Amino acid sequence: MSSVDQLIRAMEGARASDIFFCDGRKPSARIDGRVAVVDWPVTTADELVLLLDQIKGARGRFEATGDIDVGYTLDDRRYRI
């Protein structure tokens, strides 16, 4: 799996505002108000940990609740992950 920045850059062309990851499933994205599965490989638990480690404080919140909803800013644009 790529870095969070690389994943977001890949989604920019599709005008995605939200990206959803779940262990054992392909990522999904909210595009024009609708959630659709993205044609990327299935996300593993190890990949999710690597992604969480790239977002300040995300891993601790995820481990405490089993879920996370964070804002992420890249190039002055805000995304939800």
C-alpha cells in the first residue's frame, strides 16, 4: 500500500472527499456524494496500521475505539479518512 499522501493524490482526479478503509476489503471513496468501492487491492490489517501511523494520533484513537474518522489536509485541501 502507498502512503496516505499518494492515496489521496490518486483520489483527487476522481473528486473524492472521503476515503474508507476496512481490513480485508477494498477501499471505498465518497465521490459526488455517493460511496463506491475503489479498484485497488484489498487492504490488510498490517497496511491499515502503516496508514494509521502516518496520521498524527490516529493509531491510538483507533486502538482505543476500533474505529476512526479523521480529517487530513494535503495541499490546502481537506479529506476525511
